[in-house]
Amino acid sequence: MVRGLAVSSWTSESVVSRSRFVCSLYRVGAEAEVRERIGAHRREWWGASHHCTAYVLDGGRVARSSDDGEPAGTAGGPMLEVLRGRGLTEVLAVVSRYFGGVKLGAGGLVRAYGGAVSAAVAEAGTVELAVWPRLLVRVDYGTAGSLEGLLRLREDVRLGEVSFGEVVTFDLACADAELLAAWVAGQSGGAAEVEPAGSVRVEL
């Protein structure tokens, strides 16, 4: 089971030997979003001497880090190890360092950067994530109201967008597609159309 951030973003600060470390965590879904977040973070904390990064995407299949000018292996790597050690995915960590005039040494930097991410993750909190099948369920207007209410009561369903056209379409994720399709058929008298639409990551 993988985990994600319990919040969309979180920022915390720490001071180590007069150097100030600002750690921001972000929920991210793709590398394009990672680049946007890093750019925005750099602009917000423009006075920092380093902006070190680590991120994990796609259930752990994509993982990258950057020391951003710190000695190799002393910043991004330790940050990434914290994210991996917590089993996190779809997450970006950016730590901005304001140099305080005291050199920390390689070991001190590893502890400071890793510690900044570890503390931020503990404060932000995490949630369990799972990959569930995504379905598009189409029903007539006469059935839609009662079906929506029942869908929202189910713990094994995450109801997303509801769109209204010639029929009503529910965009949802569910723990068991076959089971839900049979249930929907029963609720709609067999009139509902259920279309598989890939998969989506959900919070448990």
C-alpha cells in the first residue's frame, strides 16, 4: 500500500546552526506540475541560497532529486529517502536553505535536509492510497437523483463529476467494478449504461 499527503500542500521551517531550512510539500500528479511547483517555490523563497528537491510519482516508479548546488548526495538524496521510507507517492518536497554563516559539513547537511522533510511529513500527515477502477455510469433523469444519493452512501465508491446532458453521467471510482456494475443494474432496472474508463488513485 502506498501513501500520499493528507493535505494539498504544507510548509514548515527549522533552524540548524543558524541556517534556516524551509520545507514545502506538495501533492503532484505529473512532472509538468512538479516543474511549476518548483518554479513557484523558488519565486516565493527567492532569497534562499539553495532550493533542493525530491519527488515521487506513479506509485514510486518515478523518483528524482536535486542537490541544487549543495555537495553531491547531501540534500536531494536524503530528502528522497525520507519520501520513499514513508511509502509516499504523488508528492514533491522542496527545501530552501538560507545560509547562516556556519558550515554544517556533509553529515550535518544530510541530517538537516532529511530532518526538514521528515518533520514536514509528520506535521502534514499522510493517507493510504489505492488504485481503483474508474467507471462512467449513465442513467436517465428519473433514476439519477435516487442513484446519486445511494452512491454517496457507499464506502467503496468515490463519486467525482456529475454531468447533465441527454442523460446523467456519474464519473466515479470503485473498489470492485464488476460488483458495482451489478448493483447499478439492479438499482436502475437494467437501464443504466456502465463504461470502464481506466483507473484512478483514491484516498482510503
